[in-house]
Amino acid sequence: MAHPFDGASLRPLVPAVIGVLVRRGADFATAEDAVQEALVEAWRTFGAPGSVDRAEPPRDLKGWLVTVAWRRFLDVVRSETARQRRELAVELEPEPGPTGTADDTLQVFFLCAHPALTPTSAVALTLRAVAGLTTRQVAEAYLVPEATMAQRISRAKRTVAGEPFDTLGDLATVRRVLYLVFNEGYSGDVDLAAEAIRLTRQLAALAGPDGQDPETAGLLALMLLHHARRPARRRDDGTLVPLADQDRSQWDTALIEEGVAVLQAALARQRRGEYQLQAAVAALHADAPSAAETDWVQVVQWYDELLALTGSPVVRLNRAVAVGEADGPRAGLAALAEVDPDVPRHRAAAAYLHERAGDRDTAARLYAEAAELAINLPERTHLTREAARLNRAAR
Amino acid sequence: MPKYLILKHYRGTPATVNDVPMDQWAPEEVDAHMQFMTDFGTRLEESGEYVDAQALSPEGAWVRADDQRQPATDGPFAETKDLIAGWYVVDVDGWDRAVELAGELSLAPGKDGKPIHEWLEVRPFYGAPSATGD
């Protein structure tokens, strides 16, 4: 019996195969379609469950995909040229030579995160052309109809159609797209967080071995450290468990170890960026046996640096909460007074600090207000529950 | 099979029997209520009647185009009497079954674990014209 063939093992090859086709002269949009078709054919040939006569997968799967995808591409071009009554197809036979480089693969990352794309389009295109997901999988992950996602992806491909394939783009735009994918979490049968980690790992390797691109390594570390906490972040009934209350024995220690190692190598390069600094905060949490034993003074220091770098009001809010832990709730409330009250979770932070300062009535009122402003239902339920807890104690 | 929308409101319905704001319940009562809603959705899926369920934030605004054809907002909805909290869409045998389901939902537990007797709004979807309806 053939050894089990996992369709997912092909997906890491997708951007490289697209890169080869484009390098050989294919246009990106047609190349991308051709590679998707080659994936389907690979699955049919080697992976169809229950098929008795399925073939043994070749040793060089990438070579196989390039051959099949190139054939598909030629089919499309030939039928178009035939329509145009031209005979150019023969010129499109691949020249013998290199079968793609790391730079070509990296170009596919850049193209899919091109600044001309909206974030929504860049995310969709990245998940298809870089992650190798099907349109149906991307649609399910974002809870939209498949036809909507198909339209979004083809519009995105049209937007980048005329872009050159040989000028290097900006890694920062790619990182932002991968961060968006990571933050979406998971629904349907695709784990977007795991997918984002896989792509960021790939990007970090392409951008330079040994953490030569410290911010991409920082993003990878940040994702790993957050992903490590995931088993502890929800109860079985779907309700949220805040960081302070999480059962830390459920944290994934292997992911934490890897995240910390990746981060240390990145920080050693002395070119700090916001993802490295956020990861540094996450690493301090990961390192603490309990919320109380967290090195909050150092957390505040990282937030200071992050704030100096970004000026982000969200960072300012998180810093105020950390100050509340390091220097006491009064100091935290004073720091919070400097934060724009329209920043998401401002009320929730205020409620938390007021409770710690002993003002439970104010805290209960603020928690109830925060619940009204919550950005998702589990958060709303959690904040309502906090208000209920304090109101009961007051009775 | 016809589809029905079962609408939940934050406010704007007639008064309910067990009408106490959620932050005045015990935390376990909040949990029990949320569990009831989850179980209700699960039962609909198991019975093959589930189409969609969504919850809405109470935030938002009224929007219209002004004389310069630019969108102008008004709100948030503080003064509006009616505020939708979310919905279930069910695909069922008919009106009676939709009413039966809304009745179940109305009995979600509230303060002291007693049913809220919440008012739900049930609205039929316009379906496509039938093949025999001409």
C-alpha cells in the first residue's frame, strides 16, 4: 500500500511553484490558477481516499507540480492564442535552466501583500496564492459565501496583474498581512493562526537564515508565544479566560521555548521593531508561573519602548494596565488618564483598576458599560459576568 | 420549507416578566443563560432547522447621504426605541413550528434561574415564487 499522502504537505510548495511559472514568463493570475489546478490533480492522483489505484507520489513533488502547472498554463494560453488566431504557443515552452529561487518565492509573498491591495484583499490573495488554500477554504475561514471570496481573489489578482515581479517589495507589508491572518483565529476546518505561523516561518527563512530579518523573527516569536496560550484562553463552553486566570499548566511549553529562542536571536541583532517588543512582553508573561509573579516592572519598560516607537494609543492603554500591576492601581489609573477614552477596552481596563483600588461600585458600573462596548460576544459575556460578580458582592 | 427570522431585541419589546438587567444577575445565572442559548443553537442544528444565528453589538449609527452626496451619520442609537440584539434564521415546516421555537427561546433562564419570558419577533421570509404557484 502506498504511504499516506497528505494534501496539506503540498501547500508549502505553492508560492515557489508560482514563482517558477512567473519566472518562465507566465502571468501571475494564470500561473496561480494553474497551480491550484495542479494541486487538485495531485490530490486526485495520489491522495484520493478509498481509491484503490492511486499512484505512489513522486519523490520530487515540487518538480511534479511545476510540470503539471506549466502544462495547465500552456493549455490556457494555447486556447487563448488559438482564439486570437496566433501561433505563439511554441515560444512558451520552458527553457531549460534554474527551477526557481528563494527570491522568486519571496516575490509571491510581496505581490500578494502589495500596497495597492486593501488589507482584506491582501489577506484573501495571500491565503490562496501563498498558503495554497482553496477558495472554498478561505471563504469558510472568513464566513463569507464562496462566490464572494472568489470575486475578491480575482479582483485582487487583477489589481496586481501589471506589477513587476523582480523589484523586491517591503517585508513590513507582508508582516502586516500575516499578522491579520493570525489574529483572525480559527473557524471552519482551517486554523488560520496555525497557517499564519507556517507562512511567517517560511517568510523568516526566505528573508534570511539565522534571523537576519529580526522583525519577521519577532513576528514569528509573537505568534508562537500567543499560540502557546490558546488551550487556556477559552473554557469548554466558549467563555473567555483572562490571562491572569488562565491555567498556565495548559500553556504549550514547546511553543514557548521556541518563541523565546527565536526572540532572543532577533533581539541580539539590535534592530528592534514593534513585533519584537510585543513578543518581549509576551515572553515575560510566558515566563511567569502566575500573574502575580510576572516581572511587571520589565513589562512596563518594554511598553515604554514600544510606545516611544509607535505612539499607539492601544499600547498606551496596555502600558497603563501594566503600570497598575507594577506600581499599584492608583498609578495605573493615573497612567490611564493619559489614554484616549475611545480606545477599545478603555472601560474594561478602568473597571479592572478601580476594583483593584477598592472602588467596587465604580468598577461594577464600568464593567457594565464596557460590556456594551465589547467587540465580540464572548468578551461581552465575560464583562457582564464581572459586573454581576461585583454587584452580587455589594448586595 | 419556509424560512423565518426570530429576532431578539435589546430593547423595544413589551415588558418581560423577569425583567432585570443582566449585570444584576448572579454570575452563574449569566453562565446558565449563555449555555441555554448555545444549546438552543445546537438543538436547531441537530433537528436540521438551523440556517444562521448572529449577535449584534448595540453600537452603530444611522447613515444617510447628505446634499453633497457624502455619507452623514447620526447616532449612536441612544434615543431609538427599538434595538435589535441578534437573530436566528430557521428553515422549518411552517409558521407553527417557528412560533414553537421562539416560545422555547423565550423561556431562556434569567435572574434567579427563572424564565425571562422574553418577547421574540418572528417574521416570515419572502421565498422564491413556487413552480406551481402561477
